[in-house]
Amino acid sequence: MSTPTGFRRRYGASPLHLLLVLASFALAVYAGLRLFQGDTLGVAVWFVGAALLHDLVLLPLYSVTDRAVQALFPQGPDGGRPLPRVSVNHVRVPAFVSGVLLLVWWPLVLRRVEHYTAATALPADGFLGRWLLITATLFAASAVVLVVRTWCWSRAQRQARGATK
């Protein structure tokens, strides 16, 4: 079984996938070793705290939010696929991107960095407005895509009903 098909059958994916997974593990080990060269206890506490925060607070929070959004977009009248099948993702994706932006830039968004202006000579007061504008734009674009998909879906349903009559 030295053929690529045999490997794919045993492993479940292509050899390239295995290579990429091994490379990502090597990169994670390298990053971990570099992190632990400095403040080992601080990094360990941060890592455990982040895992606990995610598992005990964030996971239940976004699971409940996801269920609430799914309840807003119920199944179609015939119990088939939801009106637009990807409707829940139209809330998930912009919320995720907005959350990542907030996670990366939260000290500046929440104005928690006093030394930013001294270090960069740039004002630190515009980040909250920009983050809110980006978040609003993401949700608005997602809403436009949802409306277009819903319209296309309903048009296809009307055409399918017209073809069966």
C-alpha cells in the first residue's frame, strides 16, 4: 500500500495535509520554547487562564448566542432546509472578525495604553470609533449578502414551483 490512495485511505487525508500538520506543530513548539525563555511562570499562568476563560466563559456564551441565532432562522415550512441555509453564518462571521479585531487591538480600543502616543507620536483616541465602524460595516455587508441570498433562494423556489405545475 505505498500508493497515494493507500496512504489517503489509512491516514484520511493527503500527504500534504500531514506535512502541513507536522509543520504547524513544529512552529508551535518553536514558539512555545521562545515564550518560555522569558517569564515561564507568567506565560504558564496566562495560558492556563486563557484556556479557563475560553472553556468556562466564552464557549458557553457563544454557544448560547449561536443557539439563539439559530432559533431566529427556523427550518422552512416543509421542514426542509432553512430559508437561506447559511443564514446563521451571516452573524457568526462578522461577529468572529469583529471579536478578533477587538482581541488584537483592545488596549487601544479601550484606551488602556497611556504610552502609545509617546512611543508612536500618533493619537490613540480614534481606535474605538474605527473598530465600531468596521464592526458595523462587517454586519451591514453580511446583511446585504443575506438579503441577496434570501432573494435568490425564494426566486429559485418560485421557479421550481412554477416548473412543477
